[in-house]
Amino acid sequence: MPRHLPGEGAITAATASTASTRAGALAWAACALALLLPSAFAAAAGDAARGLYLAKAGGCLACHTEDKKGATPFAGGRALKTPFGTFYGPNLTPHAAAGIGRWSDADFVRAMRHGVRPDGANYYPAFPYPSFTGITDRDLADLWAYLKTLPPDPRPSQPHDLRFPYRWRYPIVAWKWLYFTPGPFASDPRRAPMVDRGAYLVEALGHCGECHTPRNYLGATKKDRALAGGKGPTGKDLPNLTPTHLAKWSDPELKDFLLFGTKPDMDSADEAMAEVVRNTTSQLTPEDLAALMAYLRALPARPDEPATSDKKK
Ligand code: HEC
Ligand code: HEC
């Protein structure tokens, strides 16, 4: 067998030769690339510092940390009450048995983009993958790199406590077939880049619609009523985020709310939104916060959902 220098020759040799020499040639090519392009390799492996920022923009902490003082971040145990029962956010630390320490990169991408568990079962959409599916490949790689830096925690993920018949996972297949469209966020070149960035932050990472978009009786968000408020996932009436309602707020008022949770009438946000402010909107860079606001301002003014009085105090 003639020796080949890494590069084109190695690739030609690889296609024509046996499996072992092919592996050798590929290893050569990989070494050569690693020497030439160290920064490209670092990017492919994910940037944990960027991932930390994205985890904030995605509000991962809230659902994956128990709601009590001193709880270990990302070790799971947070109770999420819904009309279907109580879900518990699982342990996301890299513990091999209790967390996701044995997962491959592909397992993580499949969970986030397709809502599928490593064993092939489907996740409940209480895990907001219908929004997270829009997270770009690069951002997923960075999020994954960040999660791998967390200290492994042995707390086992708590089983969900769901009402019959929601304990079964297999009907989720039908639910996904009806309501779930996987795929990364598609930029819209017709809108200003800032509005486009805002759309990504609101719709994919920030998953604001998981609470602020009304749902049908099977718990799927009504796409044509995006961000128009109405009954949220816990059955409480939530405000409309389109200009129908928010046009009354000036930019400084909206910004104050997203930074500090204080409303123009000096009232403060109730706990569900206060947590979003604390973990997400107040943590955004000034550019991203401005982009998020620009997108809310650019939404079509959708009428309020008819009030659902049954759950009102
Ligand atoms: C609104 C609450 C909520 C938010 C926000 C949330 N998750 Fe989750 N997540 C869940 C729930 C609930 C599950 C379990 C779903 C199931 O068992 O079907 C889950 C499961 C997961 C899993 C699978 C874990 C396993 O053991 O199988 C991963 C990975 C994950 N989430 C990552 C993230 C990341 C990364 C973020 C932030 C970008 C995030 N989650 C934000 C609620 C949430
Ligand atoms: C976990 C559910 C939840 C999520 C996710 C959520 N919100 Fe909210 N939001 C609420 C609730 C509940 C209120 C009402 C707070 C109150 O009345 O005190 C609210 C209120 C607001 C308000 C104030 C409107 C008003 O008239 O009082 C704004 C603005 C807002 N949210 C923006 C956002 C943005 C932007 C996101 C995404 C980054 C987001 N929310 C994600 C639950 C949520």
C-alpha cells in the first residue's frame, strides 16, 4: 500500500482501500485538520461559557432544580403542576446513574430537537421541546458543553405523578404527529436582524409561548394565537404579549418589567413570571433584551382570548 499524505490523497485512498487503512487515513486527516484548525474543533465541541448564557436564556434552571433553599442546581426534583398531573424536572447533571452522564452528544440533540429519550420513548411536552426544537445546532453544542461542566449529583430523577391515562407515554406519538414540527429556527430575511434575533429568543430559547400562548384541550399551543395570552399551562389566565395589551407600556416600562419584574402601576410580577425575570430576561445582554422587546413590538396585535372564568379567584 502506498503511503499518502493527509489531504485529498488520503481521502481517495480511504474510499479505495480496506476498512483498517481507511480508518488510518481518516485518523491522519483528522490529525492534520486538528493541527490546522484548532478553533474549528473547539467550536464543534461546544463552548461551555456560551452554554451557561444559553441555559439562562432557556430558563433551564427553574424546571430542573428543586424549589427549596439550598437545592443543588440542575439536580432535578422541581414539581411542575399541570392539569395532567405533576411532572418532576429530571436531574441534568453528568452523574452516570442519576443524571445524563452516560449520554452521547447525539442523545442530547435527539432529546432537545425531537423530544425522544435515548431508549426511544417520547418525552412529555411538559419539557418544552416544542419550543427548544428551534435551538440551533451550535447553541445545542454549547448547552451540552455547559451541562457537562456541572458537578455530578447522585439525586435520582423523581417519577412523574400523572393522572390516568397520561401515565402512558405511547399516546405522545399521536400528539407529536398532530402538533409537533421538529427543526431548527428558520431566520426570516424579510425582517430586521434585531427582530429576527428577538424571534429566536422568544420562540425557541425563551419558550415564552409555553405560558403565554393559549392551548387546546390536548394541551397543544394554538399557533395562530401565538402569545395572545389566555389560560396558561397551570390553568391561570395570562396576559397577552402582543401589542393589543403591551402597546400601553412604554419601552422603558417594558424594559423595567423584564429587568426587575415591576409593572408600570408599581405592582410586581407574580411568582411564575418573577422566576422568568430572575433566571432569564434580567440575565440577557442589553442587545438580546432589546432584540426580545423589538420582536414583541413587531408581533401582530392579536385579540385577547375569551376570559376563562372557571379558575379565577
Ligand atoms: C417548563 C419546564 C422545563 C424547562 C424550562 C426545561 N425543562 Fe428540561 N425537562 C422538563 C421535564 C418535565 C422533563 C421530563 C420530561 C419527561 O419525562 O417526559 C425534562 C427533560 C429534560 C431532558 C431529558 C432528561 C432525561 O433524564 O431524560 C433534558 C436533556 C432537558 N430536559 C434539558 C433541558 C434544557 C437544556 C433546558 C433549557 C434550555 C430545559 N431542559 C428546560 C422540564 C423543563
Ligand atoms: C412559566 C410561565 C411563564 C413563562 C415561561 C413566561 N411568562 Fe411572562 N408571565 C407569566 C405570568 C404568570 C405573568 C403574569 C404576571 C402577573 O400578572 O403578575 C406574566 C407576565 C408577563 C408580562 C407582563 C404583562 C402584564 O401585563 O402584566 C410580560 C411582558 C411577560 N410576561 C413577558 C414574558 C416573556 C418575554 C417571556 C419569555 C422570555 C415570558 N413572559 C415567559 C408567566 C410566564
